[in-house]
Amino acid sequence: MTQIFAYIPFSNGVAEDVAMEFPAAAAKIDKTASLTAVLTGSGPDLDKVANEMTGLYAEVIKIDNTALVYPNAEVVRKALLNIIPAGAIVLAAHNTFGMDLAPGLSIKMNAAYAADIVNFDGVEGTTLKASRQELGGAVSTHVAVDVSSGAVITIRPGSFTAVEGKTASGSVVDKSGNAGDLSAKRKFLEIVQAEVGDVDITKADVLVSIGRGIEEQENIEIAEELAKAMKTVVSCSRPIVDAKWLEKGRQVGTSGKTVKPKVYMAMGISGSFQHLGGLKGNPFIVAVNKNP
């Protein structure tokens, strides 16, 4: 049986949305596979999230160690190597931390590595069929991953259907004593929070977002009038920030803010994966674009 382990990212006692996507991703790999959640950290926040994950995963492994309080991929890799068996498939989020963690973990496991996967099409023999996007999402690439010795795979958040409600009655298994030596050469210094700016787009239920397609800075006024009528604010894609038409705090995307609105109105936005990477949940998207 295929063994799949999902590394659950969380902060301040709240699991990231991708934690709810891992079950769907695992099912597309192998519906008969065993799926285990793995969390690393320390203290009440770790316990809170681990207990919540038992509603989604049959087994939840927690590794509690003060060395794991802060996000240090070097330390987490060491802990995971002592927990995850050889030949297993490890899923992680394709975010800043996941991109730091996964490549080195695959080398240590002597396993395959696949990044930024948006879909799976099952396993045939020892080959896992997967898909990723290239050239700003214009091209879909089919990837054959040799999983005979396991694999470490990062998935793009928002690509798989998030599980809603309680779907399992799992249990928490404490493997803190199995983590081994967690000393590291890399030292965590601090987390620097980006400034919110004049508005906080992460709190909005509705966003009017503009992109390169608005063509002229003067046209921002049209979006602002619409946003005012809808009692919300204007956000944007990166080209608008690069042109210095709006401040960085209004940018949605992997290099900007992550938002979770109920309604997202995209005006003149091409929809590259870098931009879509900043959209979480399942918003109702209205796309306005005269250049299909």
C-alpha cells in the first residue's frame, strides 16, 4: 500500500488552507493509500492544530520540540527523516517554506522530487502521473514521477478541492521522542511582518482587482468608483505595482498578499499562476477582459 505523509503548515494555532487540500491530492495519487498528517512545532498551538487535523486525517503525527518553534527547514528536515519511512510519498505546500524544505528532503530520502504540481492522474506501476503549469499558466506539462523509492512533492495551494467538515475520526500520535538530534547550522532570527499599507485587502469579502489590461493609470478611478459602490477596496496584480500606480500592499499574488474574498472581480488581469497563488478558498470570480 502506498504511504502518503502530508506536512501541515500552520501559524498562530491556525492551519493553512492547503491542509484541507492534501486529502484530495492524496486520493488522486492513490485512493487506497494511507494518509498521515505530520506537524512540527511546540506548545499549545501545535496541540490545537494537531487535534483539529484528526477530523481530516486518520492519523496525525506531532513532533513537539522547542527547536521547531520557528520555521527552519534544516531542522524540520532532520525531524521528518526520523519519522517518515523509506519509500513514502511526502506532500508539502508549494510556498516559500515548502520550496526550502522539499528539495533537500528528497535528496536525504533518496527519493524523486516534483514541484508546483496542480493535478495528479494516479500511479501506474512505479510511475506517478502529474501535471504542472509552465509559461505563466499558458502550457500544461505532464510529468512522470518515479516513485519506486518514494517522492517529495510540493502542490500549488488552491489547486485541489478543499475538504469541508469532519471526514475522519483520527488520533494524534506523539513521536517527539523519535525526532533525534535537531541541532542546525542555520539560525532563525525573526519574522518581519510586511506593512499593511493604507488598506488591508486581506480582510475584504469583496475585491475589485485591476491588472495590466486597464492600460492607463487614469482608469484606476473607474475601479475605485466601482469598489466604492460595492463598499470595498481596490487590489491589483504585480504590473500595477511595478508601474507604481498602486502601493505594494494592494498586490494579490505569490509576491504580494494572500486574500480569501467571497467575490473577486478581476479587471484586465491575465490570471498568471503567480497572481492566482494569492487567491485562497473558493471565491466567486468575475473576470472582465476585452482581450481573451
